[in-house]
Amino acid sequence: MALKATIHKATVNIADMDRNYYSEANLVLAQHPSETPQRMMLRLLAWLCHAHERLEFTRGLSAEEEPALWWRNDHGAVEWWIELGLPDEKRLRKACHQARHVVLYAYNARAARVWWQQNQPLLSAQANLSVRFIDDEQLNALASLVQRSMVLQATLQDGLIWLSHADQQLEIALEVWQ
């Protein structure tokens, strides 16, 4: 018998001061059986950083040809392609040809730094690619917020993300690698 995804619901209130974007959204996150809480919460954080009514979670780990999140325009073309982890350089290059904007959220400090050293010379040619890194300590703190039902307040300003849930508050600063 195949394991089923665990469903998490998040009500998020977003105040993105940098983009002048303010919204409240009810999100449903399906956590694949092989997905860690850290990765699932990083997907949620990526959604918060790019929040828009068209931004949606994809089938993720269940679909190799899709990113973790994307935003498609009225014609079905991909405006934003958002990846997590340390994908193959060819995958990112292909995404850069398919989408107007590509963002990678890298994590796992030891592996990510080695991956970046190896791939940065090739990826620097992709003008529409942004690479952001979250360190292990911040990612684990983010994962500590996981509950089946979450109510989150997110404030984004000057590259910082303040996230609160119940009595927990986090300040997250992503490193911009590209």
C-alpha cells in the first residue's frame, strides 16, 4: 500500500513592504511521504517571498518536470519557476529558457556550498536566475513551526522575513548568491 501525502493547512497574513503587497491566503500543502518538514516549510517560505494570487504549489516531488512552485500567465506560459534544493545545472538552464524568472532556494549548508562552487560559473550566465540560500539553523527553526493547521503572520522588508505563529517568532535572512 502506497503512503499518502500528509495535508497541512496554513492561513497566512502577508505584509511584503518591499513589493507593497498585502494579503491573506488560505494554503493547502501536501507533504509527500519522502519530503522532510524542512523542505515543506521552505516551500511555504518561498510562497511567502513571491506571494501572488497566481502562484501555486505544483505536484512537486511527484512530478519531475515541474518545479516546487510556479506562476503561469493567462496564456499558460511560466512567469516564475521556483525550485528547491540542489538541482542539476541543466535543469536550471532549461527552466531559464521556459520561464521569465527562475528562483532557486538552496539548503543543506555543506552540500549547497560545494554545489554552488561547482555550478556558479555555468549558472552566472543565466540573467533571469536568482539563487538564495537558507542556512541549516534557520531552516530547522522554520521546520519547528510545522503543524497540521497553522496561522502565520509574515512581514518582509529589506531582505528580512519575520514570521510568527502563536508564541513563536522567527527572523529569517536568506543569503543571495546570485
